Amino acid sequence: MADGPTERALREERAFHDERYAGHAPLRMDTRLTFRDSIAPPFLPGGSPRGVTQLRAYELLLREGIEGKQVLDYACGLGKWSVHLAQLGGRVSGFDLSGVAIEHARNRAEHNGLQIRFDQANAAELPYEDGEFDVVVGVAALHHVIKYPGTADELLRVLRPGGLVVFTENWGHNPLLELGRRLSMLELEGAGDVILTEAAIREWASGFSRVEIEPYSLLLMAKRAFRRRYRLLSALHSLDEELLTLVPALRRYCGECVIVLRR
């Protein structure tokens, strides 16, 4: 029997990410210091292009508390967040569609002397018990899974009542940014990327009791054009903070967001 559209899309996306992850995942020790450095904003030396939202997600997780809690690294990739959350005392599981990524993640956990459960799975069929997790974090994950039927229901199923979900994501209401994104994504067939809008996020998350979206990075979205121009990027970040405070309506035109959900 021929694959349906969903099965075909999953197969293509899995193949794309298997190829992307091949040869990755240095097995260095992920200490708290180096982890925080690795998610620093792009206006700091060594910072990540997605550092503004990742740092915000990290702060929210620390505020919630990780020690002793059941934590799911949602679409965990190479397992960097999984390892760090386990070092913070979380009882961590992680899943990813890519078997190559999962193998790297398992090697990373073993190298760091940690017991972390990693599963190759798709977000619509999670291998976990009902209400198993207190906290879920997904870094640049939702824009891959939002198009698959049943993914929101499945996340709700494995999250305990009152549980927290934090996603870092793209944000798609700026016409100029979207033109650039679409042009740059032409070669990424099979990546499964979707540019997220507020309506799409809220529709997908309609079963949650709380849905909050925090947009970030307006002028700072020039970060990819000015890599390593730290003073300029820092100035753009400062201007963003002033502009978005003075004119909150401009947040709609930012390029990134943090999504906070409660079951």
C-alpha cells in the first residue's frame, strides 16, 4: 500500500535530518557554564543566532524548577538540552524523528555519565505514559511538528495537569522577514519548516489552559547579516528593547518568539 501524505512527509523529513545530523555532536562535557555560553545572544562573542529566545526559555525553566521533575526534551536533536537539564537534576527523556540524532544524543549522555532515555519517535505517537511529564521544552521544534495531525493532543496526553511547555520558535508577521526566509528556504526541501503565525499557534494549542506568546528580535533580526559585529548587534538589541517597550504593537513584526503553555 502506498504511503499517505503524512507518512511521505515524515519519511522525507526524517531523511533530511538524518543527513543533517550525520557527523555532528562533539562529545565534550556540557558544564553549566559552557551550556549558558552556548545559548548566549548573538550580540555576545560565541553567541547563538537563536540565543535571545533560548536564554529566555532557559530562564523560564529555571524559574519553574527542574530538579526532581520529569522533563521531556521535545524533538531533542543532538541532546544538548537533555544533558544540561539532567545535570540540573531533572529526570530527562528526549525524542527525535531522526535516528542519527538519537544515536548522537545517547553517546553524548553516556560521555557525560548521565542516564537519559532517548527514543526515535514522531510527535504524533510518543512512547510515554499519560501525564508522565512535569516540564517539556522544545527548541525550534514546533515549526516542524505543527503540520502533523494529533501532535497537540499527544503532547497534552503526556503532560501532567498544570504542566509547563516552553517552545522557542520563529514568528511570521513581518513581510520583509518572510520574503527573506522563503528565498533562503528554497533549497531546504524536506526540512519540513513552517513559518509560524499567532493564529496557527493558538489553533494548535487550543486544548491548553494557558497560551502565551512572547515575541523577540525586531531590528536584531539583522543578526545573520552582521555576524560577529557585536557592538552593532548589541546596539540593535538595545534599540529593540526601547522600541518594543514604547510601541508594543511592533512586537507583531518581530522575527522570533517564546511560546509558554500550561495544561
